Amino acid sequence: MSESQAVVLTTSGSRYINRLCKHWQHKLNVSHDEHQGRVTFDGGVCHMRAEVDALHLQLTAEDEATRERLEEVVALHLERMASRESLDIVWKSAVS
């Protein structure tokens, strides 16, 4: 397993979780509420948690290559959802 995390400074985390999950629910297994979300991709899972001033992202994938691909997918879609806000999304690999 390969894991990574990112903390994105934003006051709109709940809104982004809602938009991302609604976007992906047509093709992927998704669950979410006002403050958290989970999206199951082919080969990995992304957990999202909103706080007042940050969006916490955690990715778990079957291998490093899949994790890197999912980091790009999640970041690209999050940036699209936040078109009016510039987000700094920096993934950090978790050491096992």
C-alpha cells in the first residue's frame, strides 16, 4: 500500500467535498456528508475532511504509481471545483 496526505488551506472545504462527491458519484463508489467524504477509485481510496480553515485529503492506493496518478486526478478536479480560489495542493507521502 502507498499513502499520501495533503492539507489545503481553504474556508470552503465542505463545499468542495460536496461538489467533488456529486461529480464522482455517477461513476465511483462515494459517500459523504457535510464535513467528510470518501471516494473509492480503481486501485485506491481518497478520504476528505473539512475543517473551518482547511481541507484534509488522505489517499491510500495499491502501489506508488497508482497513488501518484490519483494525486493528480484529485488535485485537478479540486482545482476545477475551486475555479475562483487558488489552492496550494502539496501531497506528502506517508512513510510506512
